[in-house]
Amino acid sequence: MQFYPEERVALFIDGANLYATARTLGFDIDYKRLYNLFAGECRLVRAFYYTALVEDQEYSPIRPLIDWLDYNGYSMITKPTKEFTDSMGRRKIKGNMDIELAVDMMEMADRLDHVVLFSGDGDFRSLIEAVQRRGVRVTVISSIRSSPPMIADELRRQADNFIDLGDLQTSVERQLPADHPRQRERQDRGGAASEAEAADLETIDEVEDEFEDS
């Protein structure tokens, strides 16, 4: 990673997008390891995490993770999801956090030297360009190892640096016990993620996946 010890850095994590990328690569994120990785490389000013919540659920499976992140160095930005019916009569849940992320990044830009965006969404290209005009260096973390790639080409070209999440796997992967059913499945399948895994998750996975494409 291209970081300097004295530069002021903030992380901007699109929760749904990061989850989708990690799942595609076949591993889960250990957020404590992720935080410590960057804190050890620079002056980590903030680590923002953006996610939407389904408010009408009696119990939200994402709540334990949100509470843990909130107590362990992350700045949590959440909002309730919106439910609507599309033109085909299908129930949809929308939980897009792009505006919140963009506003926070622009407000922080004058107090940062380096921004790290965890997303591959091409809609962020103009935001990255605007931040760069303020003299801020931008690193984007996503992946090109899937088919199709998880990052839009225009976003990757705009960034000053691109880091493939797969290259960080050994540093940020959540370690599962050898006898964990999902760990055994990965070993049997050569580390590939499966759709069945998403339904089994008890934290962010169950909720983030529901609206990652909204």
C-alpha cells in the first residue's frame, strides 16, 4: 500500500459494496484487522461505515455488527431503508447511501491528505475527481478478479491508486474455526463463495446483500 506515516487519512466504506466484493472473492472481512491495518500505516483520522437498516424488523441481524463497529473506532452512518413496488409488482428494498458518503467526503476533504474509498461504484467517479482537485490523493479498494469486475473502469482510471481487495485478504480476512461449516465448504470448493453462505450469515451479510444493487 502507498501510504505515508504522517498523512491524514480517512476511510469511506460502502458497506453493501464491500460485502459484495468480499463475498465474490470468497472471504469475510475482519473489521478489527481492517482498522488496524490502516491505523498502522498512517494517521487514521476517521473510518466511516455506511449502511441502511430495515427498521420494521423485530430484530435486525446487522445491529450487533453496527454496535461493535461503533464502539471500536468506526463512525457509523445509517438510515432506514425504503420499501417500494417496481413496475413488475415486485417488492423492493432501497438502501442507497451514496449521497451521505459524498457529502461527508467533500466536507472532510480540506482536512485530509488521502481518502480511501471502499467501493467499485462508477457513480463515485465525479466525487473522486472533485476531491482530487482539492489536492487530496485517492485510493480505491475493490476488485477486478471477478467476471465481470466489481469496480467500474472509469472509477479505477480516476483513482490515484487502486488496491485489489484480494491482495489484502491475508491481512483483513476473518478467520473461521477449521470445523466451521462455511470453512469446510470453502476448503471443499477451493475457497469460492456460495449463495448458500449469504443465507447463513448472522451479521451484516443478511441485510447488506438485500439491497446491494439498489
